[in-house]
Amino acid sequence: MSDLSGVISFSIVMDKSQSPSKLKFIDNSSYPIGVSTTVTGIISITQPDGVTINGNFATPDVFWSGSSLTQPLKELRLDTAGNFQNGAYTIVYTVRAPGYSDTVLTKSFSLQYTPPIPIVTQGFDLFTPRLVVTDSTSYGQSGFNFLSTTWQWASTIYSVNGTPQTIAGSLQTFDLNYQGSYYDAKYTVNLTVIPSWQMAGLNSWVTLIDSLAIPQQIYYAEIPPSYTVLLQGLDAMKTALDAASCNNNEVLTENYLLAEAIFSHYAARGCAGDLAGLSYYVYQLQKLFNGGTIPPYVNTNAVIPAYVWSNCSGGSSSWSGITGKPSTAVIEWVVGTGGFPGNGATTLTDARLANANVRVFRSGLKQLGSNPGDGTSYYTKVFGSYVVFFFPALSTGEVLSVENIPL
């Protein structure tokens, strides 16, 4: 009598996300037509601790359930730290079907798995504002192919106008807004991560699903002091420095210069919309204003508003944005062609040259007022006049270019 050794197959899922943890057995055999409905199977599982769970055909583990073969769940014993047991696993599957000899398939693998160390990073921008936290854990695992991660976030805000509110999220980055607003409040954040892997190579029939609970994180968000308030703090430092200048107080000088530099950088970045990490600048300034310690703060439990930056218009304008500016003029000609001073002329008169300096190019050479060889002048111009005086006189064929330089 033939057996089913050519078609029998199975895979397993070791799942720690269930409570208690389970080993899910999946019969994925390619049985001949009609055989699946007659199949019964039993499973024997030996874990690294040496304990074996054996099945019994009186109560088979695998059988036809009306539409498919069952996928039984078996106990998955963990180590003393609550993690998967590392070491050798052996699964023996015995299949029985009418017209076939009992078929046995044995598979073994060695598990070497280290749970990832969960990392949550804070991304608080108090100025836009935007408050988020992100799971930054690395889920790479030697000997495994990473499959996916699911996130279960929960945060309690203490409080929203005096009442604690709980929010939840299921993405890698968790937005801490409550009904569209962020609050000047204390936030507790909890995260459970469920990552999954498939063993690489010949053991791809094994899937691992872990459950990692990250210790509760506590964060505080606050309405940052206004630009005006910080400027007042800087003014107070300057006043104290001026009062102590007679004592040559180097510490006050150093602290003031540091605060002034931080404040300038803070203002420049804020006006440019570069807000990442800018809260730290505020903490540094508050510490300098407060003699080396950050002053205590009591959360207001109010909505954090968008920050108002001051003096962001700057003190300059682009050249194209200036109206009424003098225009640049370039006057070019070849002596003797008509329309401009010709051969023997010693002056050029043009209204465009009023209230401007000039530079002159004669036959392609820029003449800057005097001949460096003998000291003779090539041209002169009195500021405010319309006239350029040439030395020596112009000669036929000479190429001239006169540029006014607006002030």
C-alpha cells in the first residue's frame, strides 16, 4: 500500500503575541483529489527544554472541518525570561488516510533568536506645533527574513483642560494630537510591538511572531516663551552686565555673549522655518537667564498655539525689489562713426552720467584714471557732473565703452 510521503508538507508559526503563547501547525500538503476530507493527523513536538507533546489518533490534531483541514494550536513554552526558547525543535507529523499507509514527516530546526531592543524617539516641535513619537527599533535579525511589524500605541494626556484623555495609534509614528490640537501637558506613552520573521534558507517553513512591550515613556510639552519674553531675558542680562562692568565680570560677559549668539541663531532658524530641535535653544536660553538652572514650569493644560516669530522681514531687499534706484547705463561707440564724440574730442557729455561714478574701456583696456607708466590721466570725471574728460584726446577707430556705476 502506498503512502503520502510525496505530497505531505507542513509549516509552523511560533506566536508570542497570543496569551498564552502558541505554536500554530499548518498542514499545507498537496493531497490527491478527495483525500483531504479523509485525512487525520497527529503532531509530536519536542522543544529545547526536552519536553515532548504527543498527539493521539483518538483525538486527532488535524482533521477535515467541513471546508478545510484544521490548523491546531499547541502550547509554546517560553524560557524563564519570557522569551522563545533557543535551541533544537523537532516536529513529527503522522498522517492517516483510507487507502494509504500511515505517513510520517519529521522536521527539525535550531532557533537562535535575540529579541530586538525597542527604541522610541521623541519628535516634539513646539512651534508649529507638532508632537509625535516614533518606533525607531531595528528589526534586522541574523538568520531571519523580516516580514512585518504592527504597533499598538496608547497615550494618556494629563490633561486636556483638566480631564485626562486617552488616545491610540497603529502606525510606526504616533501623533499625539487630541481632536486636532496639541496640549501644554504631561503625556504618558505605552507601546506594544508585534514583529514577525521567517527563518531563512531551508527553514523557511518556520515563522516567528514576537510581542515586545516597551516601558512606559513620559514626556512633557509646554507652550514655549514668546520671542518678546526671550528678548526681555536677554535685555536683563545686558543690564546686569552693564551694571557690573566696572568689576570686569568675565562670567557675566561670557554668559551674555553665549546667550546673544544662541538667541540670534534661534531667531534666524525660526524665521527660516527650520524648527527641528529648536526647543533645546529655548531651554539653553532659559538656563542662562536663570543663573544656570531651567526654571520650574507648571503645565497649563491649554492648547499650544502656533508660534509667532518677530522681526522676520529682515532689513534688506533684493536689488530688483528697490524702486527709484539709479539705472545702469553703458555707452559704447567707435570713434569716427558719428553720433558721439569723434576724432580729437576730449569730453563726453551725457545726462545718464550724473550722480554716478564711471569706468572706461578704451580699445578693450580698462582705464582706471591714470597711466601707471608715466602718470598721465586717461580720463577724469567730477562727481555730480555730466562730463567725462579724456586724456589723451580720442582718435579715429578707437573703441570706447563708458559704464556708469550707480550709487
